[in-house]
Amino acid sequence: MLRLRKSLFMAEGYCVKCKAKKEIAEAVEETMKNGRKAIKGKCPTCGTVMFKILGGKGTPAPAAVPSTPPDPAAPAPTSVTSK
């Protein structure tokens, strides 16, 4: 996976107040509650908060190993008791 450094890539977003596409100043990458990545910063002209959702989800959590249900055809375990 290719990771771009902050110095090489300036995120571009849409400022609702200026009604124009601009580079996001003071950009910080965040992870939203649903796991998607986003960039949050300020408009360099007016200072309004700009937010851009990036494509793809972040690193998924490791999946738990599913337990297999017991085989109904297998004989039931017997307990051995000594006298």
C-alpha cells in the first residue's frame, strides 16, 4: 500500500463559505466512527472548518476465529468414573 507523506500531498476540499475548491490548511487525518478515514482542517482564506472523507476503510480489526458447532453425528463424550 502506498502511503503519501503530508509534505507531498495537500488535501483539496470544498469550502462551503467561499464556494470554491481549495487546499485544506492545517490538515489532520482522522478515523471516523465507522472506520473510514477523513481529513479535517481549515480553509486558508476564511478559516471555516473543511472536512473531506477519503475512500476506503482503515485497517480492519483482526477477526475472531469462529468456533465450529459440534457434529451431531459424532458419538457423545462419555465420562469414565473409577470405583
